Amino acid sequence: MNVSEPSPHALTDAEVLLCDLALGLHHAGAPAHRLEEVVGVLAPRLGVEARVFSTPTAIYAGFGSPRVARTVLLRTGPGALDLGRLDAVDDLVKQLVGGQLDLDRARHRLEQITAAGARYPLWATLPAYAAASGAIAVLFGGGLPEVLAATGTGLGVGAVIERASQRPGVSTLADLLGAALAGALAGAVSRIVWPVDVGLVSLAGIIALVPGLSLTTAMMELGSRHLSSGTARLGGVLSVFASLALGSVGGMSLWLWWPAPVHASSPLPPWSLLVALAVAIVSFTVLLKAPLRDLHVIATASLAGYFTAILAGQVMPPPFDAAAGALAVSLVAHGAARLRDRPAALALVPGLFLLVPGSVGFRGLVSLLSSDVDGGLDTAIQAGITAMGLAAGVIVANVILPPRRPL
């Protein structure tokens, strides 16, 4: 056999493009069931018989009929949410389905999307970390000292995360290092500068690292019967929670030798809540790398979900308040997606960010590490129940007002 002849098992150009698209969606943080649905819709349009199975760390793609199928393993790491890239890949898929792009142009366009740098520069990302932490401190009920301390802590954590992400050998320790820095800074401020709620400041400082959204995504995947991916993602979430709790407690313990002052902060005025919500929405838009042109839709969905959850909490027990909030976010996001022909995830993900139960899960692990077993288990169970409520709200919205396209 001539070695220059192509193997009968070689992938076609269309099949290679499908693999690259699947990787692009995975790297942008698309859930497993959405990724598989996108490939399932696109494959027949390209004349390809394909079956895709996605997990947080690998994608399996089978091409051809089952009797003579060729299977490809695409090994990858857990994707980080990048809504701008998700939007770009979705637009590429839309043009492929509509016949506006051929394979060569689509492949070139996908290479450009993959090679593109960060949507927002460092000078915008670092203030977003700081502003998000300060805003969350307000939403958690902190006073002015906690807000100022959380803002500074968030800035330091953001610098560590951005630096660690550029060094492959250190990136796996980014969560641990960021949490340790947050705990140490919170303890230092409380002992030296001004008495603050150390736990609140530490948690607000690492709010961008808390995997509450991943926990909700895992519950959604389990709810959609994607058991393999949901279970694997849930295991990854627990690992991140453990790293954050260990780092935070370790950082705070550096100041145990210093006498703890009496903490007493005055509550902020009611209007500060609205300011904090506005700041949090803009900050999360930047941190999730969503296009700024979608800020008005993101704000509408986020505010609808947040206030719906608060109102529902007055008459409903948990997790029904979280489910009501997630339902409101999803309906607004799906409606906007239908009107604008854009991915629903652009508004859905930031909107859920204000509702996610990550802080509850983090507090539970901290309680366990502090030997408060009963309190730790109770809060951890609350986090899981809240995540199930959020997932249920999103699933119900998919039935009431399904998006026209998978993303």
C-alpha cells in the first residue's frame, strides 16, 4: 500500500470541522447536553452522520454508521466560561446551517475565534474582580469596612488568578492561592486596620472563584439525564470548594496569634443595594467575557431573577425561591434570544450568577474545617438543594419558552 494514500479511516473535512467546533464550544464552557445538541443539529446539514459524547475533560465523537463507525477521542481540560467566544461560535454555526459559509471559510473563521486573545484587557479585568467583591459584600449584608476590605481583597485575588493563568504549572493551584491570599488579607485588615467580619470579607474576595454556577450546571446535566458529565462536573466542583475552603482557613489562621477585636459595623442605607446590583452586573459581564452590547439584556435578566427570588422567598420556602428566580432569568433570556437571534446563554449565565448557591457551599466546608460538623453538613445540603432549585427553574423555562437554537 502506498504510504502517501489517505487511510480509509481518515476523517473528512466536514468531520474535522465538527470536532473543532465541539472543542471550541467546550473551551467556551458550553454544558455537555448543549454541546451535543449543537453538533447533532449541524452534522446532517454537513452531510455527516455523527454521535458526540461530551464530558468535562474529554469529547468522544463517532462518525459513520454504527457498524463501520470511526471514533475519535478529543482530550481536553474543563472549559472556562467565555460568553464572547460562545457567541462567536454560535454565529459560526448559524452561518454554516444557513449555507452562508463553506467548509474552508468556516475552518478559517474558527481558527480566528480560537486564536483571539482576551476580550477585555487586564486594566479592565482587575477592577472587575475588585468591584464584584465589593458589590457582593454589600449583598451579603456587610458594612462600609467590609465593602472596602472586600474590594481590596478582590483586587489582590484577581491579580493572583490572572498571573497564575499564564503559567501552566501554577494554574492548578490558582484557587488555593487566591483563597489563601483572601483569608490572609481579611485577617490582616481585621487585626491591624479595622474590625471586620473576616468570613464575609474572605468569601466576597473570592466570589469570582466560587464554582456555584458549575454546581448548578452539574445539576442541570443530571436533570437532563447526562449522568456521566453531571457526576464528573460535580466532582470537580467539590474539589474546587475544598481548595477554596482550605486556602481561606489557612490564610485566616495566620492571624490567630493576634487578639481578635470586637466587630461591629453599621448597616449601609437601602439604596446601596441597587448600586451594588448595578456594579455586580457590570463586573460579572466583564469577568464572564460577555459582549458589552448585551449589557442591557444581561441587566434585565439579572434584576428579574434577583427580585423574583426575593419576592418568592417571602411566601415560599427554599429551594422554591431559587427556582422562581431561575425561571424568571431563563424566560427573559430565552425571550431575548428569540427576538435577537442570539444565544440565550449570554443573559442566562450572568443572571444565574447572582442566584448561585456557591457561597452557601463554601461556608459549609469552612464550618467542617472548623470542626462544626453539624453546621457544615447543614449548609452543604442547603447548597445542593438550592442548586437543584435553580436547575429546576431553568428546565421548566425550557419547556415553557424553549430557545430556538441549542445555545
